[in-house]
Amino acid sequence: MKLLQRWKQTAIHNKALVLTSAIVAFGTLFYAAAAIFQICLMNSAAKHSSDQVEKIIVEMRRQTKSMKDVAEANKKAVELAAQSIKATQDQFRLDQRAWISIVKGSLVKPIDAKKISLKFIIRNSGKTPALRVRVKNKAWIKSDSGQILIKTVSKNNREVSYGPGDEKPIYVLWNNLNSQELIENIQSEKVIFFVEVELIYFDIYDADKSHYTRSCFYYIPKVKGDNLRFCENGPNYMD
């Protein structure tokens, strides 16, 4: 009651001042609450935005990894395709290229004191021509004990071509016999005459890559006709 009487007795300007102060205090509290609410909203929005950015970053990383995986898979697929194409091309060339072989060999005529004349039949069993075919040979005479008595190497720089299926002779002349005794020893098989023939040639698919065919023969005097036989352990080779 006393408080109410005092309020009634208070001057109007003091009442107005109190009311104004109260309104100002209420307004301050209201604005403070509004500010706090706004700060809370901003924090919430910032947190939500941060979460969204983090999700976007995670998704971008996932997509980047996925793109790298796809690129790597595509790269491997291209490499495998290139390997497959090369393997197909190589197989095609192997099937179609020239293949030179030495079919057989023989003495052209009996051995005399000056020379040994040899003939070899060369065949191209491939499906395309063999180009620039050259001949290189080495011959030697070996005793029963395995000692090499005479050895020589020669080559023929004349180049010829063999078409698919061609079968042609080549001739090799060996003129290192220096005694009648040596000839008699060959004929009686006291010593053995060997000859190794090497053919160098090219195919139509690669003018710079040479191919080689090597065959070793030994002479059997008692056999007529094809009296040069392939060496069992000789360097018989084709590439």
C-alpha cells in the first residue's frame, strides 16, 4: 500500500522518467534477446553451411577418385587393345612372311685335288617373297679325334629373291684341299668334311630386319646323290 501511495504522490515527470526507463530496459532486453537469437541462427546457419561444404568436398573427392579410376581403367584398356592389335599383326606377319630353308645338299661332282663343288636346294615355304637373299658358308675338315685340320669361311654377296614356293639351287665352291692324301682320307672317312651354310634375307614387311637360316651338313662318301646329311648336333636354325 505504501508503495502505491508513494507512486501516486510521485510527480508526473518522475513517473514519466520511470516509465521511460522501464521501456528502455525492456527494449534493451528485447534487442539483446533478438541479437542472441540472431547469433544462434547465424551459428546454426554457419554450421549447416560448413556441413554442406564438407559434404560437397567429400563428394568431390569421391568423384575425383572415381574419375581417376575410370581414366586408369581406360588407359589399361587402350594398352591391352594396342597389345592385342600388335599381337594380331605379328601373328599375321609370321603367317604371311617368307620362310627360307635349306632342303638338301650334295656334291656336284667327285672331289678332286683342287676343289669341292657343293649344291644346296633352297626353298621359300612362306606366302610372300624373300628378298635380297645372300649366302655365307664355312667349311672344315675334322679328324676322328675331333681335331680341326682345315677351316675356311667365305660369302657370296650376290643377292637373289625367292618367290612363294620357289625352290632353287645355290652353289658353293671350296678350294682349300691341298693334297691327294687329304682327299683319300675324306673318301675313306678317316676324316670328315663339314660345311655350314647361312642364308641372310629380308621379308616384305620390314626392309631393315634381316632373317637367318643356318644348316650344318657332313659328307658321306659312300652315298650317291644327296650325300650331304644334316648334322645331328649342328647349328640348324631358322628365325
